[in-house]
Amino acid sequence: MKYVDEFRGRRASERYAAAISDAVSGDWTLMEVCGGQTKCIVRYGIDTLLPRNIRLVHGPGCHVCVTPVNLIDAAVSISRIPDAVLCSFGDMLRVPGTAGDLLAARASGGEIKMVYSPLDAVDIAEAHPDKQVVFFAAGFETTVPVTAMAVRKARSRGVSNFSLLVAHVRVPPIIRLILSSPENPIDGFLAAGHVCSVTGYTDYEDIASEFSTPFTVTGFEPLDILQGILMTVRQLESGKATVENQYSRVVSRESGRAWQIAMSVFQFCDMEWRGLGMVKEGGFRIRDDFQRFDALDRFSIDHPSAAAETHCRSGEVLMGLLTPDACESYGTQCFPDSPLGAPMVSPEGTCAAYFRYRGGTNG
């Protein structure tokens, strides 16, 4: 109960909401860039506590939602290679590709194992030297260090039958893309606390200065988010555009050892984001010293960009231009058990969060 009272208390939430009302005079649109924050906002109705001139929109903060279709297709192809084992986090199994998802591939005979860590995949490879074990490495900067540790572990143990299908993505480049868009509606950002706990937030300082846009590094509980909103609003009202740290119990300004480990194995590269297109330096690739652990090279898999999803408006949702209940497919053709696009798959996807906590009908 102490945890609930400390970070989810109703009275404290009401006090923060009142403080936000007192602080605001202009009309401001804020975006959170984390699926965990989106889920919290929708679940607890945080947006309903705010004055009408504060609008929250939800950004591309769900890694499941932005993993490109061509890499889903590559994962399906790998799972069908004889003597290959594809290891993945469970949240990737239902993401639709052009010819089905990984669950369907497993049902049709593909060897797919759900794991809790890429280190588990290394252990599987070590225990089964007759198999080619591939870990589907998806996620934001938060999960990159442990993927890097898996590669280093495989190299140190001489595990030659382990490799990665890399789908890791970066947050700062997508924020730049959003702010550079002519349709950009965003006045300020709640930056993702878990990402910044790994990378620090110096990159966001550069973006804040370049675009005159304030950021607040924010946690994931209701009071974290309300305090982050208040801090961002105060910056906007005073004409400031810097980075403040609400999540100081976890996040420091500078990156730490985990990020050093990540960057010893990976480097930045241009990456396609599902629904958003190519993002400059929006992802990661394996450094040349570790290239033998790249599954795409090992299996010579062609993975061309897939055609746009004509019935899914996920790109508009991820850019904060459309709420799920304003999409004509939401609750009519698109459901959590039969999604048209990835934002309806993950519990942290905006469409799935709306469906669960706001009802499955469009407006």
C-alpha cells in the first residue's frame, strides 16, 4: 500500500491537477514518448484530470508498434529454416507481417521459443550446438545493453551458432522527425524515463535548444506523469526550453556503464520505422568487429521494405495526429485478437490501451 499511496494517491493526484490548472494560461499540446506512460495515462484517466487547454497526445513509444514489417517477415523466414531456432520476447509473436505472424509460423512448424532475455538465447545455443539460434532483438535503447551482453557472452564462450536479428530503435531521432514535420502539433515532451536511465538525457538538451521545445524526463506512475506535466507546463508558460528531470530517483544526466557496453557492440544506422518510414540514425546495427553475429548476413535473407498498410492508420496515431477512437477501423475491423496493425497488439500500444480502458468503439 505504501507504493500505491506514494505514486498513485488520489488526493495527491488532485493536488497536482489543481497546480497544473493554476500554472497554465496558454493552450499547450504535450506528447509522451513511452508506451508505458501511454498505458498509465489511458488506464488512470490522467488526461481527464487536466484543464481543457492542456492536450496530451501519444507518441511512437511502443517498440512492438514500430518494428518494421520487413523484419517481422525476416523473423518468420528464419523460423522456417531447417535446424534454426528463433528466440523472441513474447510481445513480438502476434505482430502481423505481410504473410502472418510468428505465432502462425510456429503453428505451421517453425521452431520459435519465447525467452525473457537474450542471455537465455545464448544458453539455448550453447546447449544445442546442432541448431542455429537467432534472437529477435527488438526494443528501444533500454534493452540494447543486455542484447550487447548476449553477443559478448557468446563470443567469450565460443558459441558460434548464435546470432541476432536486430530491430532495436532510438528515441531522439524520431523526436527530431516529429518536430521537423510541417504538421507537428507538439509544444513539449515527456521524455521516457527508462530510456534516459540508460542513455542519460544530454541528447534531449540539444533537441530542446534546436527546436525551442521543453522536455521533462518522466517516470511511469500517475504522480510521476502529473508532476512531469506540471514541470513542462511551467517551462512553456515561462518561455523556457530546456530538459528537466522529474525521474531523478532513477535517471542521471549522463549515461553510464550500460550504455558503454551497448555501444561497444552496436552503432547507429538509418532504420525504417513501421508506419513512419525511414528515420535517419533511428536504429542500431552490429559493429564490424561483431558482424558474424548478424543473422541477416548469416542466412543471406533479403528483407525489402513492405508496402504501406492501407487499412491501418498507425503512422498518424504514432505521430500524435490521430487518436485510435477516431480511426474508422478501430473497433470495426481492428481488434486486439485480430489486429490490422501493430499498435493494437502490444499492451503498451496506443490502440490496445484505448481498447482495454476506453472501450472498443470509435467516435
